[in-house]
Amino acid sequence: MSESTVCQAGVEQDAMVQNPDPLVLAFCCNWCAYTAADLAGTSRLQYPPFVRIVRFMCTGMIHPNLIIDALTKGADGVIVCGCHPGDCHYIEGNVRMKSRAEAIELMLEDFGLEPERFRLEWVGASEGVKFAHVMRDMTRQIQDLPPSPYRTD
Ligand code: FES
């Protein structure tokens, strides 16, 4: 019997993953990443069903506490997706998010969380393929970790 199987989402899933049923939150800006997610959907590109999308108008509106809150209330991973540098519809929201991401990465250790549980990616509105790829990659990375120590189920 093969060590890996292909799940319904078209993702090769290793039978030995530590967390087969993770909760991954994708915080997406409205103008680029959410549009890319929509494009992935209308293009029938598949990504794991463990990803839950939360829409923000801009990544610059995402306070670090929201990410830490999510990770300490049971999310196994959080990925923030915004416009490429220079493309933010609010001029420099994504630049602010980049600075905050560096602070969040430092905070994760204080909460006993692996750095792989948080990621920041730039995904343009026309990049549905990239969006699906990034979600598959993030999910695989989270599945290789044990469930969040903050998970209660
Ligand atoms: S509008 Fe997309 S990151 Fe600001």
C-alpha cells in the first residue's frame, strides 16, 4: 500500500502527518489576495478544505493581536496574504504588515509556538494559481507540526 494518498482537494497527503485535520486561517486583503482566492475558486483550482478565509480591506488593518489571538484560541496556523509591494490600494498597508510580521515572528516564541505557524505572502489579484499553491504549501507545513497546544478539541 502506498504511503501517500490523494485527497479530494487534489493534495497529496502523507499518511504520517502529525496533524491531519488542521485549522488554517487565511487573512486576505480584499483587493488582491481575496480576488486571487475567488479566481482560484472560479478556475476550479483546488486547495485544502482546512483553509478558512477571513477578508480584510487591507493587510495594514490586521493588528498583531488578531493573529496571536487566533493562534492562542485554537488555530493551527495563520497566513496573511496581501498585495505585492507597490500595489497596496491604501499605499503602504502591506509595508506596515511586513513590519508587524517581524514583530509577530518574535512573539510566537513567547507563546510557545513554532515559527512555521505564521506566514506572510504577497498574492496579486490575477494569481489564482499562486494562491492555491501557497494554501497547499502552508497546509502541508502545518500538517507536519503537532496540533496547536492551544487547541481544545
Ligand atoms: S490593499 Fe492589499 S495589502 Fe493593502
